[in-house]
Amino acid sequence: MSNHQIRLAARPSGIPKPSDWELTEEPVPEPAFGELVVANEYLSIDPIMRRWAAADGPVGIGDVMEASVVGRVTASEHPGFAVGEHVYGGFGVQEFARSDGTGVTKLDPLLAPLTAYLAALGIPGLTAYFGLEVGRPEEGDTVVVSGAAGGVGSISGQLARIRGLRVIGIAGGPEKCRWIVDELGFDAAIDYKAGAPAVRAGLKQHCPNGIDVYFDNVGGDILEACLARLARRARIVICGAISQYNTTDVKGPANYLSLLVNRASMTGMVVFDYADRYPEAMREMMGWYQAGKLKTKEQVVEGGIEKFPEALLMLFKGENLGKLVLKVAD
């Protein structure tokens, strides 16, 4: 058996190209004492991967591309992991991975499908959970979420609804807008593909008293529009900026003085800062999931790791509905 991998061949300039990646092959690794080998089954496709591949990112030329993965232990010399157990870890874009167990978490496939552990019950769910906490929502608040049909946005909006808040989602296209309202329970949706005037009109219509919490996943023009509609003492959570990941000329907000006028705040958040609280959050998220209050949707791309370059581009084209996942193997 061979282990096929996707390695970074060149730093992407703008939208990543197929030539930025290299498909390689090597023998399946064997575990040394204190190690385990995992057969990867599903891997998470995330916008941040574009930043990881940048010149200042953690992935070097020739390195296996980083990715969050769920898989099954196929060989183990580690006392904490047995063959056949399902696990989660940063195993990378490859078919097999060797690990010393650091950062590896056991999963129960009887509680939820494996793909859910890459979505609502994984890092996207934790990002939504702690990101909303950074926004300090209060009773009666209006929360606006951009990228609302994506992996993090769809969950953060649901968590806000669970807390009894009014939630407006910004998404691309009628199908996504219908989904977040009809299936996820958002109070209203704004289609950014209808154009900037439609976004401004939608925010005015659905946020007549302003935006109390803005959960930003996209940056750019949508951030500008929301800054213009802030309520007094609003809180903006900067979680991501997918509209800016493929450019070296990052566009910052021109109307940032809205923060001053409205006594508002803008705070960046990185989910890894909350690692010591993951178990607490996961217990609560699993409870909501099992009670049917929290829904998770994964769009699974078939075809193995060879499809990684194509799948990554789907994010920047806005082609995913819910969390985008690549199926590595059965």
C-alpha cells in the first residue's frame, strides 16, 4: 500500500492554481513505540488553508498541506490508542498519517456521523461558540452573521438563536438564503450577490435599530456595510476575512470611525486561544445536537486527496453549502 499526499509546490499568487500543489507517493508509515498510524477518512476544507500556504504561513514548500482530519487507527504502539478507534487530529492532506498522539482526540461514531466532527462538533463549531462569546451578546440583541451558509457562520447563527437572539444572515444566492432561514431558523437573510445596494437596504430593513453584534467571516465590502449600520456600543467579532485571502493588497475598513461614533469595539478571535475550554464547549454543543437544537450540514466532495485543489477553490467561488469536507477513503 502507498500513502498519497498533497504537498505545497509553490506559494499561491491570488487564487491558488493546480500547479501550486504536488501529488506525491511514499510507503505507508509504520508506528514506532509511542506512536499510532491513522487511515484518514475525511478532511476539512477551510478558507484559512489559503493563509497557511502564504509566504508567512506555517506550511513550507514541499511540506504536506495541513488539514484537520478524522480517521481510523490502523496500527498502534501507543498505550492510549487501539486499532479500530476513530480519532480526530491535524493529520494533513494525505491518506495515512503517523502521530505521537499529541492533539489527537478519540471520537464516537455512534453519537454523530464522522463528518459532523469536522463541522458543528469540531473546530468550526468551537469557533462559532467562542466567537459568539467574544461578541458578548445580551438579551434583545440583533446579531448579523456574514458567510452565514458556511461552516462557521451557519453554526454561529444557530447558537445565537439558541440563546434567544435575533439573527440576520448574509449569504450568497437564494438557495443559501432560504436554507439558513427555513432550515436553521435565522430570522432573515440578505443575499450579497444581489449587489451592494441590496445589502445596505437589507441591513436597514432587518436591523432598524442597528447591529448589536456583527460576526464577521468575510471582511471587505460586507464589513464596510455593517460598520455603517452599528448600534450604540456594538461589538464586531473578526473571525475571518475570506474576501481578502487571495490578495496581497488587503482592504481595510474606510469607515472605521463608526466605531468611535457608536462607542463600538472590534475584536479579533482565534479559536486555539480557548483550547483549555474545548471539553466544556463540546459537552454543551453535543447536548444541543442530540436535542435537535443544533443542525450540522456537510457538503462532501468525493474523489480522494487528488480532488483537494479543486475542492479548495469551491470555497472562494462560494459553491459550498454548509461545511465543506473532502472524502479521502471509506
